[in-house]
Amino acid sequence: MTVIGKPLPRIEDPPLLTGQGRFLADLQVPGMLHMRVVRAPVALGRLGEIDTVDAAAMPGVVAVWTAADIATLPPVDFRMTRIAGLEAYRQPLLARDFVRYVGEPVALVFADGAHAAEDAAEAVFCDIDEMAPRLDPADGPGAFPTTDEPLSGEPATVTKAYGDLDAAFAGAHAVIEVEARVGRHSGVPLETRGALAVPGEGETLVLHGAAKVPHYNRDAIARMLGRDPATIQLSEGHVGGGFGIRGELYPEDVLVCAAALRLGRPVKWVEDRREHLMAANHARDQRYRLRAAVDGDGFLRGLEAEFITDQGAYIRTHGGTVTDLSAAMLPGPYLIPAYRATGHIRLTNKTPAGTYRAPGRFESTFARERLMDAIARRLGHDPLAVRRRNLIPAASMPHDRGIDALGTPLVYDSGDYADLLDRAEAHFDLGGLRAEAAARRAAGEAVGVGVALFVEKSGLGPRDVVHLRVLDDGTVEAVTGVASIGQGVETVLAQIAAEELDLPITGIRVVHGQTARIGYGMGAFASRVTVMAGTAMQIAARTLRDRALAVAAEMLQSPPEALCLGGGTVIRPDSGATVSLAQIAAHAGDGLFSEGVFDADHMNYPYGVHIARVRVDRATCGVTVERYAVAYDVGRAVNPMLVEGQIVGAAAQGIGGALMEEFVYSPDGQPLAASLADYLMPSAAEMPAVEVLIREDAPSPQNPLGVKGAGEGGLTAAGAAIAAAIDDALARPGLVRALPVSPDRLHRWLQADRSRGDVPMRRCAPKTI
Amino acid sequence: MTEKRRIVLTVNGTEHAIAVEPRCTLADALREECRLTGTHLGCEHGVCGACTVLVDGAAVRACLMFAVQAEGRTVRTVEGLAEGDRMHPLQRAFQEHHGLQCGFCTPGFLMLAAGVLEETPDIDDAGLREALSSNLCRCTGYQNIVKAVRAAASEMRR
């Protein structure tokens, strides 16, 4: 039976299509209180008295809390990439002594209804002594005010290096520098965040609204509240999009738990969109300066990179993750024998930043690919020829960079980068696209084509587990600790089980995100689910099949190797006798329970090519993406329709990040993109048809399925490809040095170019981009 | 403003006698009072369209309309799209063409598309893209939503 590789429709769709989904806001329990968060109205200030008297007296209000009410609760700790020195910058659950960004939780109102809680929150008054905020991390390390001496605004730098950089520069034919900046974006899932904590018998607690990493969050909440993790259960319902930002442990998640326990009633919190845009993790917002030592033929002998991550006001659960990944993944698909990257983690008075789909790769790919274009331009080579000259050859795989990423050795496991580039060039008729664009330019249009290459990473370990059991009706139930954020987990895992068990995928029920059902789970991030849980599923399904045949052998009086399993039945071909999986499971007594465990200490590395054709309106400086193409080698596509869906959806976010999306702040630190009318995301009108070429030429040798993650690569090189296409459209190589290329920014660059002539990029101060 | 008024909402052919404050939006009334939670709230300021329902056959943002304004009018939500167990052609096409991922925006897109196709069954591709640009989806990149609606349109014309 071949189920893996088929574009099957998803088993999770019917409830979502009929209005029967159960998203967090849909849940109601008797006696429920509603929590409303009072948020800081200014970007930086000394926090004085908080007057809660009027609010507490309003109808329906049960309690009003400030930091004083939760003085014993610690700040939210790091889940990943813990770097020494970051601890002092963790976010308190409610602001203490200072407020450090607009939107920081300052007080909480608990009331009988959502309207009552919102009304009362308006009546909480915070006395804040405003201070001048710090908004530009390029100003220098800066300071992080505290009640004692201020701390440095640069708590850590991340350095990754290999090879002899000095020698590379000493012998260079040319040294080429570029600066590149990526704006402040975020995932902006269509469902805002929410949580519902329900206290139970004997001081137990169930937290609904879990996502991404339920098991980790259960343990973290237990630690923070000083409780046994066994008394806390996290439960995931339908989740309206993740993209890296949802499901991290936020102050609000812990606060609803603390409140439910202390007030003895269920507590529900659902943020509104304005809160979401000011309070959920921001991302990106990096600026790079790259310096390359190159040979006469464009070979990159050495690369020195310095960059700044605008971390926002606090360091949240991701610790140094984005900066770490940026430094590790910047070299991308190129050989680059000597390398040094220094990433500065700097704090500003903006919403704290974390990961957003392709974190550190969207940004570093933009910077690196801008550099490759600059090298080509300086040396008078074709941009693709320069890239080909530098690609890591297939014969060098696996390729050990000698540095690490997320604490795992950075070893590209498999890939033929040149081959994929060739295939993409042919499949999407790049020559034809370029010729057509040139002809249109000759006719007066501003049309251009851009190409960018990237390497992604996926399948972060260390482990995942799947438990299988046959239920009374013959359905196979798979319980796993991964999470579903809408990416099709149930279908993909069911396909892998169905392949082994010869069942239709509707015969498999996948349970995820329920800490009460399985003790271990790493969750859904870093494009890890298909790799880790998929492999654990394959192992579990094989074990279950072997057990089913062994038990059936006893029941049918035949050696197991003479039996066939298919369609939920074991048949003894010589006699025609059959027993169903349900009967076998009943005979076995334990539902044929099987466990699959998969461990991995390395990530794997999918890779791809993006091609964009854009048209620029010279009058308005608006950019239209006319065509978009992605070639992506994912090792093996379990469900190509879902892989394509991931790529196209990610490409939309990439196009948004390249052209539209940005959290802009006023000079006094007020967020100006606090609605969906101001934080612009692509609609169907802005999206071109996205063509996708899925390749399976380089299966991962690190798991038996050969799969690599498909969740992020549709985004990774979008900024780089679109930037190159805009340069090409306007015949201004190197023009685009910052994202998003909003019409006003593009207009400014063109004006500046006109008044100064074609100014080399390095003479532009970073602040002007 | 906080005094409740008694109104009757006719939703998917069923009358719901409810009491709401005048400031209560149609979306909140559908979700909280009628317990029809298929209508989702993504922004509550009229941009994302996740709350799109049909009022007297026209697609509206249920977050921008007060419940009291819907009295005496016919409201249709995603819960009323299927006929019993048989899904609407749009629902089937969304599944067939992978027109949803997280599914949060899906009810809004289904109702938007239902309204558009009822009004203009033979809408052309440009018109359809334009109409579907009313709503936001953060997962799919819209490609499969457009594909699904086009497929449903041709099935519904048959």
C-alpha cells in the first residue's frame, strides 16, 4: 500500500468547515471569570501608584491585581538558547518598578463578564513617570534601567567562527561590503491568543488554549507556581495559526493559572487584536553589515558579519535563539572557507521579540543574497554564475560547518544545491522570464526578475514519542506530544501509520497536544513534527503490526509470516480465515499498545530556490509581484498537497515581509501598527500565483523516512528574491537594502539616488535605511 | 447603554429570542447568546473578515453590525451552510483543494464566497480574486481558496 506521497485531503477538515471547530474563545464553562489586562500606555517610565479602587468597585468585578498581588511569582524563563547574562532581562508577569514597552501588562481585572472586565480595566489608573525611550538599537548598547544601577542594553553577543578569516582577507582580490536591514514583523495568526484555566478537585488545574509546546509549558507553569507538574494539565483545542509566536509561554498564560487557583473559579482570557499586535512576540528587525573577501572569479574566501537583533523590551522564552540561528545559518548554501559572525542582542522599548517562521533565516538570507548580488555586480559576473561558483558541492555532503545551531552541530546532512538550481532554472524557464522582463523594460515598463538561494533547517530533536492503541471499534488511536497549529499534523501522521498498517487514514485518530494523554512531548516548532513524530509513528506502527500478526498467529493457528494484514483485518490466505484488528486487540488485552520513540541529536537541512518577477510603478513606487516560484527539496513529501500548501502560505508571509508588513513606532515609542488596517498583510489581491517545484532528490539520511521539514522554506528567500527583482526592474543594482520595500521607502531611495548619483551602499548611514 | 434589550434573531432559519445590550455586536450575539461559535473574531475592527455572515443574502462583517440591527432580517452563518450531513459544494471544495490550514478564517471565507456566488454565479477570475481580497488568511496564501471557490462555482452552476 502506498499512502506516503499521496496528496490526500485532510482528515482534520470537516469540523473546521462546518463551524464545529473548538477554538479557545469558543469555550465556556460555568462560573467562569474573564480576565482583562491593563497595559502600559507609554514606552518607558518609572511605575508609581496604580489606582485600582474605582475599577474594583465596578459591577461584576471580583478582583484587581497588580505586581504586588503576585510578588512571589518569578519572571517567565527561557525555553531555548539560554545564554549567560540574559536572566536579568526576563519579563515579569506584571510590570514592576518600570514599564518598558507600550502594551506591557501592568494590572489585571477579573470580572463576571468580558464587557464588565473591559469596562473596569478602563478605570485603572497608572501613575507613570515617563522617560525617553530607546528605539534605535544602532545607537549603541544603551541601558536597561533598574532600581539600582542601570544594566547594559546589550546583554549578550553571539559569535560563531571558523577558518582563517585574516588570511582570506589578506589574499583577497576584492573586499565587498553590504548593509542590509529587515523590518519588525510577526506571525499575526488570525486567531488571537487566549487561555482558559479551570481549577479541579484537589488543587488540580486544566489550562485550555495550549499550543506549540504544551508539555514544556506545563512544566514551566508548575515551576513558576511551585506545584507538582502532575497537578497541571495542558489541553490544546483547535489553534488558529502558530508561525512560531503562538504557544510560547507568555505572562498571561501563567496569570490565568495563578488566578484560577487563587480565586477558585475558572478564568478565561482572550486578547483583542490591538493587544495581540502590541503584546505577542514581534520578530525579525535585524540589521547586518557584511564584509566579503572574494577571488577574481567571485569565489567567497571569507565572510565577516556583524549584526544587531532588536530584541525589544525584554528577553522572552527564546533567549538568544534568533541571534544564534542568524549567525549559524547566514553562510547558507555556500562553501565560504572562513567565517566570523558577531550578533549583538540589544534591548529597546518595543514589544519583546521572539521567533517567527524561518527565524534568523529570512533575515540572514536577505543579507547574504544581497551580498552575492553585490559581488556579481562588482566583478561584472552573472548573479547565478557567482552563486554556482560558491555552492557546496554534492560530493562534500554531509558538510560540517564546524559551528553549532540551537546547540546541535551544524552539519548539512544531504543536498545537491547546484542540481536544484539547474532544475529550478529549467522548470520555471528562468531564461524566458528574464528575456521577457528585459523586453518589457525595453518597452518602458519597470519589470525585473530576482533569484535567491537558501538552506533551511528542520527536525530539531532530541526526541519524540508516539503511542498506538487499537480501540474497540478497530480505530487505531495515535497519541503524540506534538502539537497542531493548523499545518496538517493529523493527516500527515495518519498517512505514515496508514502506510505501515494498510488502513485508510480515516481509520487512524491522532491525538495531540494533551499532556494528560502522554507524558512526553516536544511540540511543534522548528519544522520538527513530520521528522520527529513522523518517524516515531513509523516505528510505533511497525511494532503494532508485528504484534497484531503475532497475536493473530495464535488466533488463526498459523505462523505470523504466513498471514497478511490489510484493511483492518488479518487474513490467513490458505484457509481464508480472518480476524479483525479489533478482535486481535481484544484478544491481546492491551489494545496492541505499541510505543515508537525516535531520538535525533542533529537537525536536517532542506534547501531551495526562490524566483520572483515584479513590476514597479514608477509613479507610486508600488511593487506588484507578478509571478513567484519556489523550488524546495524536502527529502520526501509525505503529502505533496500539504507540502505545497505550506510553501505557498509561507511565500505569502515572505511577500508580506518583503513589501508590506512592519511594526512602525512613533518617536516616543507608540506602536503605529496596532490594527490590521495598519499592519498590512497580503490579501488575495496582492498574491500572485505561486508555482511550486517539490523535489525529493536528497532524502535525509538521518531518519528512515528521509523526510525534512517543509514548513518554513516558502518564506526564507522571499525578501532576497524580491529585492533582487526590484533592483532588476529599475536597473539599479544594490538599490534595495532594507525590507519591507514600502512605496515610501522605495521613493526615498530613488530620490536619494537621483540627488547623489548612484551612491555606493556603504556610504549610506544605517539610519537612512 | 448597558441595559439589555430583548430581540429575536433569525439565524439559519431558527428564531433565537435573546437579550443583549445595544452595544453587543452581531458577532458576539451569535457566539455568546446563540452559541453559534463558527463565526470567528479575528480583529473586531472590520479588516480580517473572519466574522463574515450573510444578512439578507449580503456578506457583512458581523463585528461591525450591532445585534439589534439584525432583528427582523435573515442571518446565515457557517453552521447553516451544509444540508444535514451533506456539505455545501464550497465546503467540499475547500477540503478537496486544501483551501484551509488552521481553519480559523475558513467560516468567513465560506460565507463570503457563498454570498458572492449566489449574487454572481458566473463571476470571472479577476472578479473572484477581488471579492476574496475582502478577507484575510494567514496560512494558505489564498491560492487554494481561489481554486476551491472556482471549483465550487462550476459545480454549483451545473
